[in-house]
Amino acid sequence: MPSPAMPKSVLQFFTASQQGDADAWADAFAEDALFHDPVGQKPIEGREAIRAFIKSVLPNFDPFLGLTPLEAHTVGQFVAVSWHGSAVSTTGRPVNWSGINVYELDSEGLIHEAKAFFNHAIFAAQLADA
């Protein structure tokens, strides 16, 4: 299924997640970006902190299959995307979750702020059971 049309940096966010490329994933963000992953947690501040966060998450999976965008809606510098995530834990157990991300882009088209809305407890429980 092809990805829905969306701004380049948001498409890069999803493509890099599917490739497990932490550097390309973080490079979709502005230097001073905020990433709420998920909303309700303290945001991760700055591209380098986001890169470190992504690099800390990926080793928990073998493989991390990524986030697949389902629908995208763009209004000005804001983009909302529904998605499905999938991975396999290092013990071989499937992990599936879904959510909606809301992005605010900066004047250069990079992600200035990303807010991930998903049920972290369901995600964590699948890893705990692995």
C-alpha cells in the first residue's frame, strides 16, 4: 500500500522508521524540535536527544518493522497522520500498536513539534510479555 501524500519531512519520519534508520528519522526534525512520545510524557527536546532516544528504542526489536502511515491530513504547517506500528521483540514476539501523530512544521519544512497519540500501556505490555 503506498503512503498517503504528506510533506517531505513527515514522509521521511515514516520511511526512516520502516528502514530502522535512526539518523534519517531524527534528521526529519528541526534542531530545536520537541517530540512528545507519547503525549503526556515529558517531551524529548532537540534533534540530538531525539536521535539518542530512537537509537535507544531500536535495539529492543529484531526487527523493528516501523510505522506505516494510513491517512494524512495537512492544513498549513500542521499535519495529522494515523498510523500502525509493528515490530518483533528480541524474543520473537509480535508487537503491534497504532495511533495518530500531529506534526507542526517550521519555515524550512522540518518537524518543529511532533505529538504521538497512542496507548503506551498496550505497547509496553506486549514487550513485558515477550
